[in-house]
Amino acid sequence: MKTILKFLLKHYLRLMTKMAIFINKPVIIAIAGSTNKNFTKREIRSRLKEMGVGVRANPKNFNTEIGMPLAILDLPSGYNEYKKWLPTIFKAPLKVFEKDFPEFLILTLGTSDEGDMQYLLSIITPRISVITDITQRYREGFSDMNNLVKEYGTLIEKTEKEGILILNRDNYRIKELGDGTDKKTVYFGFDEKSDIRIVDNEKTEVGQKIRLRSEKSDEVRDINRFGKHHAYAFAIGQIVEQEIKKDPKIRVCLATNDL
């Protein structure tokens, strides 16, 4: 019985979420990777809020077939108590027509088994897709690394045709995925061929000082957090902010906001 109810709930939430996206047309930023998804999400969300636009991001564990729709619709989970799902089910249609639906959705995508990415991308179509890393982590649900990498290839394939891919140049698997697409691709990393290159990251008393270099700029920034992963997240945030300001579709969507 629980299996049937979960199946019905999953497809009900999928339908409600697709309707909400179709009606409200938010700009979707998808973040995938074996590591560093949540720090990257926080960095992008912080920058968008500073730009004065409406933003909604999924909580840490709401990145699955049921969790992601709940996050998009801003609904609570009933977890394993099915009676608690009734309020969520009744509220879902109201969320479709929510007056203050955000202009941006920042969504981390969970990929613990083959086919997860395909299902999540049957609900959303990202305008901007980020791949932070691909490692052996969470490989248990995949027969080999090639099949895990294919999951991330699905994200590249399903990103809008005129969308933007933001990829980690330091990871050779991600670089190979980027080499196989004709979509706009922006690389970040320590690799000297990165579009946004992290030249230095020097530890300070309160965090780290990093230098970001591109064709058009060379700037030093202070980050009040330690670790290479935070340097990556900062670089990704920088790229997202720059690309949003240049993207004609996004500027049309946000014509009332001063970007």
C-alpha cells in the first residue's frame, strides 16, 4: 500500500511542479556533483539576493524525486507518516498560482541511482547548470564510473539549448563532458585554461584570500571561510552573477529589476 501511495504522490507532485514552472517561468539554476553542491548553492543564493531578485533554493536533503518538487512548491514533507501528507496535497494546487513565486530557483540535484537525473530533469529544464565535481562518492548505485558520468551528461544534454554550463576544469571527467557539447560552457578552476582561473588561495587568520583571473579581469577577494571548496564556490558564484547580467532571456524576465 505504501509503495502505491508513494508512486501516486510522486507523480502528483511532479504534475503540480511542472504546472507551477510553466505558469511562473522561473529561471532555473541546477547544481550537480559528488561534492560541494550546498556551499555552491549558498554562494549563488547570496549573490542573487544581493541583486534584489526573488530566490528559492531547496534545503539540503530536498533534492530527490519527491524532495525537489516540495522545495519548488515550498511545501513541507510528511516523511513516513502518510496522514501528514494530506495538508501538503491540498496546498499544492494553491502553490501553482502563488502570487510571489520567485524569479529564480536554485536546485541541487541528487544522483544516488541510475536514472535519477533523467527523472529530475523531466520536471525542470535548467537555464544554468553547474557541475562541481565527479568522484567515486555515491557510486554505490551505479555499475561503474562511466554510468555515473552519464548521469551528469544528461544534465548537460537537458540544459536549455541557449543555456549556460559552468564546469570544473580541474576534473578531467567533467572536462570531457564539456568538450562533447556545443552549448555555451564556462570553466572554473586552478587549471590555467579555465575561463575563471583561481590563481592563488592564501590562508588568512579569518579565511582565505583568492585571486580570480579571466581575460577581462584580475581581482583579489577575501573569503571568510577556509578550504578549496569555498574558493570553487566563490568562483562559481562570480560566473553565475556575470552570466545572469549578460543573458538576454534572463534580462527580459527581470525587466523590472535593476541588474
